Amino acid sequence: MSAHVQKSYRSTGGEPQAGTLYLVATPIGNLEDMTYRAVRTLREAQLIAAEDTRQTRKLLTHFAIAGRLVSYHEHNKLASGPELVRLMQEGQSVALVSDAGLPAISDPGYDLVRLALAADIPVVPIPGANAALSALIASGLATDRFTFIGFLPREKKEAVRELERLKPLSGTLIFYESPHRVVKTLERMAEVWGEQRQVCLARELTKRYEEFVRGTIAECLAHLAAAPPQGEYCLLAEGSGAADAAGGGGAAAWWAALSLAEHVARYAAEHTGGDRKEAMKRAAADRGLSKRDVYNALLQED
């Protein structure tokens, strides 16, 4: 079986292609973040599928977009999704938007993408604002490796189990959280990871009252006790390797007394079956370094 190849020859200009699903990014707060391409695509698409039609109508009115708006959300996706696919199969172009940011990220747009691909319908991204990546690049936490988690489970037992699973990951972890649950989530992180792991709370991104709070879990909890949470949050946490390197994990890391070369050699001998590249990758994650830094340092030692 060969791989499926989609070539969107006309996706970067001209009228939207017939029978195509466009994933259109919309602003996460500041309307100036709307792109020219997003406006053009929404104006020319035959259907605009929206998570919340009332919210999207305000956006369309602001940019003088008079498109046909239809509803597609978590509660009607089982009926609306197949109908949208049928319309695209008949030649209509559909632009999918979420309430804010990129569609298909923590919303049912993913399901529509899967339906469209299963029906051999081209799927074309129209990039733009995204809360998770906007928060990441301004967080001060490592950006070379990260994992997007989204919302943790609501039940404590399930949330703790997920945090235990995430505990050893070396890259920055990105969560979405509501103002009503952010304190509880930080408390659960402190319970599983300890209070000294570095985190960043980003809220009201691109809006008038945009705010970043950076510090340990304990420090951020103290901040929220003094300034009650408001607005939707992106909650970012450093990876376990960075926490160990900073001494935030309590006991010294197992590799702390080893040289970099010894650290890599230990991984190669005991964990990676002699795969030096994988051993270097793991050592880099432990020490909060890039693979290139490790490679260059080992060259100098040789």
C-alpha cells in the first residue's frame, strides 16, 4: 500500500478549490492578527463552518465577510460532519473556524479533518494565531522540544494519573486551563511533581490585559492566592530534565556526578543498545541542552 499524496497546487492563491476543506485560523483576541489570506478564504468559500455561529458572526461582520454560516461543534458533529463532507464531495468549498485560533486543536475540527481525508477531500491549512505556541515562545521555557497536552481530565484520579505519566518527559509541557480550575491543576502538579518545578501562566494573550506569571509552582500558587484567576490560561511547565538540571527535583539527578561523555556512554551501554545518537539525545534532554551542544562538547573532549 502506498502513501496518500495531496498536492494543493492552487491553495496559495486564486479562488478556493471546489470540494476542499480549509482550516482557517482566527484571532485569539486581537483582531489585527487576522491574516489577509484568512479574510480572502472566508469571503470566497461557499460555506463557513463555525463552532459558535454567534461568535463567528461578529468576526465576519467586522471584516465585512458575507458568507453562508453553518454550525459544526462537539454536540452536532456526528450529523453535521457527514453532511459537510457530502457537500464538499458535490464540489462546495468549506472553511472551518473555531471560536479562536487554529481549528482542530482541542476542538471537534479534528474529526471533520479525518472524515474529509477518508473521503479523499483535500485539506488545506490557513495558518495564523495560536495560543499555545504564542505562550510558549514568550514563556522563557525551553522551545526546542515540547508537548501539547490541552486540558487535563476533570476527575482528580485521572488527572493525577496523567500527571504521573507526564512527569518524566523532558520537553516543555503545554496545557490549557480555565480560571475556575487553574489553581486546582497547579495544586495537583505540586502533589505529583513537587512545588519547585518552573511554570509559566499566560492569560488574555494578545488582549489589553495580557499577562505572564513565571516562577515555581509554589510561587505561582501564591500569586493566584493574591490575585484571583481571570480569563483563559495557557499553563506551561518545564520538563523533567530542566527541573533536575536546576536542582528543582529535590535529590540530585543520577547523572550529576558524571561528565558529559560518561553520561552519554552510560545511556549507550545500558539503555539504547549502543545507539550513540539516541544516547546523546537522552543526555541532552536530561541536562536541558540541545543535541548540537552535546555533539560539539563531545567533539572538544575527543
